[in-house]
Amino acid sequence: MKHSYPRLFLVGCPRSGTTLLQSLLAAHSQIASFPESHFFRYLLGNRSTWRTKLRISSSLARQRFDQFLVETGHPELERYLPKTAVFTIQYIKGFIRVLDELTQQQEKSLWLEKTPGNLYYISYIEKRVEGAKFIHLVRNGADVVTSLYDVTHQYPEDWRGAWDLDRCIRQWINDVRLSLNHLHKPNHILVQYEQLIDNQLLVLSELCDFIGVKYEPTMLENYQKVAENVILPFESWKVSVQQGIYNTSGQKFNQLFNEEQKQYILQELSAANLEFSEKLAKLQIIF
């Protein structure tokens, strides 16, 4: 694989439309993508103090690495991670080699890793993954809160329980705030979901410029088919990606919540919206 190409990470708050954007980008003839790996969370999360100091991986890292290989249909690529591997850098090198190999097998030039939670590991990834570029997807807060509340109540087993409104609100505010903290860097770009929906060609063309590839019409023609390859069988909450691109802003918000709940959500989000607008204005980005 040509190392002149970047390694792409698509991040953002869950339920912001990352699967849709992933599918659009992966419909490009040069861009490969895969199901969510959650690799860095399993590599670095829940480590004891001594493991962190010694840069030893989480005890769950090997299991997650092997599971990802099964999900992508290539368990034979376990050869890229030594059986004796214990250090985080060994896991990272193995993981990157797997993604590079999967990309080569698809006869593509670069890969896109889409795990929204990688937002929390950006600084770590930047130091250890050569050529890393980050695409941040941000969506209207009320719509994200609605979707988080809805999906966690429909699929509590997959989301570690049903979330209350305050947790949904905090998730969006914290995640957007994290994204904004990185936007001054040249290897980061912000995509606003509503702009993507309303002006797909323009947004995708700008993203292609950022990535270093030419826009292709197949991105809009084939993304629904590509979505089948990045959505796992149990991720039924993502299937809407295969139903087309529509502007549904506010619809579920008005259907799901009563007036008191809607007022509470909008009030809790108002200060954050102002904060984010002011910060983006300094970066000459309209929010």
C-alpha cells in the first residue's frame, strides 16, 4: 500500500450519522473500510495503574483483536500480532498491519476506520499512527439526543442499558467539545451532518480534497451496497443507512418526547450550542 496516503479515522458522538458518512466514503474506488473495531478502547480501557505505566495492553485487547478479525472474515491475519505480545505498541503495529493488508486485498489505496469512540484517543493515535487524519462528524444536538434515547431503549443489551435524557445530553455535549478541541490542526476536518444531507456533492468533494483523492459519482451511487459490508448482523439500529438519504431533522424529536421533555432538552443544549458557535466562529466555521 502507498504510504503517501493518509490513514483515516472517522469520529463523533454516536448516532450522528457516522455509518452513513463511512458508507459514502467507502464507496470510493480507493477507500476501504470495515465494521467498527473499538480497538483502542479495548487496548487502553480499564487498565490498572501498573499496566498503564509499563505501557502494557488491557487484558481484553487480544480477545477484541481476534474478534475483529472474525468479523472482517480474515482470522488468518492473526499472524500480524505475535502470540507473546503484551505491549500496546505491539498491538497497534499489528492492528495497522491488518488494516493495511485488508486494504491491499480489496485493491484499494487507503483505509477509513470508523469507531466514533476513537474521539477519546485522538492524541494517543496521532502520536503512534503515521499519517493519521481525522474526520469529525457533528449533528444537531436535539436529534442526536433523541436518537441516543431511542436506540438505547430499543436495544439496551447492546448499549449497556437504557440511557436517561441527562446522559444522552451529556454525551453529545462532551463529544462535540472534544471534537472542537482538535479542529485547529491541519489533519482534522469538521463535517456537519445537516450540510452533508442537504449538499452531498459539495461536502463529499471537500472531503475528497482533504483526503487527497478525486471525488467519484460512485460514492453517491453505491453507498447503500457498501453499507452492507460495514454493518454487523446484530447492529440492526444502523439499517436506516440502506434506505436512502433524507432530511428528517426534528421529526423523531417531536414524535418521541412530550412538550416538557422537549423544553428541557433544548434548554440544556442552549448554552452548549452558544459555546460551540462562538468557538467555531473563531475558526471561521458556521455552526
